[in-house]
Amino acid sequence: MKKTRTLGALGAVLSLSLALAACSGGDGGSGSDETSDGGSGGNTLTVWAWDPAFNIYALEEAEKVFQADNPDFELEIVETPWEDVQTKLTTLAQSGETDQLPDIFLMQNNAFQKNVINYPDIFADFADSDVDFSEFPESVVAYSTYEDVNYGVPFDNGTAIGAYRTDILEQAGYTVDDFTDITWDEFLTIGKDVLAKTGKPLLTGQAGSADTIMMMLQSAGASLFDDEGKPTITDNDALLAAIDMYGQLVEAGVFVEVNSWDEYINTIVNSNTAGVVNGVWISGSIQSAADQSGMWAVTNVPKLDGVDGATNYTANGGSSWAITPNGNEALAADFLNATFAGSTEFYDTILPASGALANWLPAGESDVYGEPQEFFGGQPIYADVLTFAAEVPSNNTGAYYYEGRDAVSVAITNILNGADPATALEEAQQTVEFAMG
């Protein structure tokens, strides 16, 4: 039987023995072919991924598709938050204990190249696979390509949406049209009114997370790095504008910070917020609240005022599947090729339920993308999001994207607590420069 398990967070300070013990999860696995929580043998593949409503659901449906021609095939899915994936990969790579790796793991696109460069021994390439990478957007394939070698199969599209509870907006005298093609200043004004009339903030988000700031940046084609990969955290007009707006949203109560991802999701499904601005993948979590069917609508996102290149389109997230050299890479590549890189049936199944907007281009030709979605009041939201995707400005994330993002997250927290913005951002700049050596 396939199992889906959840691993607790692994601190970076854990000793290797404790880290490997955590990897085992205290579960006996799926039979004699299993090698700890690392790569499996026979017709079983072990996978590390996060988000039950999105990535893990997609894996479960992909397993069914592959089993049609391979009835003995099984996935051993280990639910692993992204931060834990990175920690475990680093621990195992640095220790040489690569036999503890899974057969497949999910990797955030922005972290892919740096991991390939730093830990080449944990990645198998797709040179001998049948995956046709020309069927994915070149810009997305580039995330997992290093020295012209493909190390990942792109999965989800991170195009951002503004999703709103139409019933709550109606109480305050607004519709989703009032949130279309607007600026963040206009959003703030409306948000204050909605909060006063309904008691609901328009947005929530994790404290210490730079998600909203990064979306604001990309909407203007801006970045924390220049074209040569050097950090530009100081003297960055778009970043300063984004941080200032974020501070105003929080101060006004229009954006409420929460302590964890689970708490963030709960604010959505428990009707504690009137809206969401995030990657389209968040629609899977939104739809987990079945009692809210028909009460949501989707549009584009606000743009920054007074920033050159600002648009109402951006993205957040996006990930790709990697395989490891654990002896089962041929089966892992075949599985990914037949599903995430080769099955319209698969994407037609997962799109309505999870919002898994495909990067695999043939999937977008399906009629399913244009179908009205009952949960979203009959709106064909995925056809709409495809039009948003075409307008998202490109930006240079750099190999040290997460170091930059983490440093800015600390700066934002310090600024909200009263620190001088210029000083906080200078400290962030120095932190990233130090990390880059």
C-alpha cells in the first residue's frame, strides 16, 4: 500500500545521526524493496514533496495514471516541507550518505541551480530519458538546467492571482471588478473600508516571509540582483516601494501576519480573510473549504505606484522534480515522462481540484482550461490565469535568491519593529555579500 507520511522539521544544528533518524520517520516502509526513506527498489519509488492539497495530491493522481500500464507500481510519498527538503539534502550531501535520498524530490525552481552546483552528487540528469524539454517554456526549463544539462522536470506554474470572497466584498459594497487593474495604494484604501465594514482583513501572510515583497518586485520586473548576479538590496527603488507599502498594509490591519503556514491556510478556509494574493497553486487550498463554493472570484494583482515597469502581473513559486542516482533513476524518469511530462489526462484531472496550472505546454491546449469553475462562481479562472501568465515580467533571481530573500525577510521584520529602513537593508546587503564569499 502507498503511504503518505509527514516529517517534522529538521534543524540545521541536528547531528547527522539525528537527521538520519528523522528521515526514517519511524515507519517500516512499503516492503522488502524499501531502503529506509531513501531510494526504493523494484517497482516502488520514494518521493519527498510538500503541500497535501497540491503537490502530494498531484503525485497520487500521477501514480494512478502510471499504474494503468504498470499495475505493480507504487509511490512512497513522504510529506516534507520545503525547508526540510533543503535541510535534508544539504545534510545528506555533505555527509556522503546519499543512499538515504529518495528516488524523486521536489525542488523550488529558485533554488535548483545552486543545489546542482553545490551538491552534484545528489542529482541524476535526464540525458537518457524520453522527456521532451521543448514541450516546456524555455525560461522555466532554464531553472533546472546547468551547463546545458537538464536536471529537473518542471511542474507547476507560479503565476499569481488575486482571489477574493465575493460575499464578504458584497457586504462592504464592492465586487471583484473593483480589484482588477488597480494599484496597491487603491487596494489599501479599499482594504481599510472592507475592514471597517466587515471586520475582515483583505490579506494574511506568514510573519517573516518575503512572499508578498517578492511578488511586488517581480510585478515590476525588478529583483534583488543585477544581471551579473550581484545583490542590489540597497539603492533599489522597487524594493523600497514594496517594503513601504507592505508596512502600510500591516499597520492598517489590511494585511494580518500569522505565525505559520498552517495558520495562514486556516485564515482562508475558516473565513477569517476576504482575499488572497499568491501563486495560482493556492487555489487548491482555497477549494479545500467546500462550504465556500461559489463565493470566490479571481482577478490580477495590484501594482506598485510610481515604479517604472510596474504591472498587474507577477508570480510566486514554481517547482520542478529531480531524480537521484540511487539505482532507480530509469524508473523515476519513466514515471515523470509518462505523467508530468506527457499526460493531458493527468493535468485535466488535477487542474480543477488543485489549481495545478501546468508548465507542460500541451496541457494548455485542453478544453478543461476553458471550463467554468463552479467553486469560483462559474468563472473560467484557468483560462484567465493563462492570460496573466503571458504578462508576467521576467526578472533575474540569481543563484543566491534564497539568501537574498532570507536577508530581506529579516530586514522587513526589523523595519516593522522600528529599525531605520536604510540601515536594515544595508545589513541585508552585507549578509548576502558575505554568503556569496
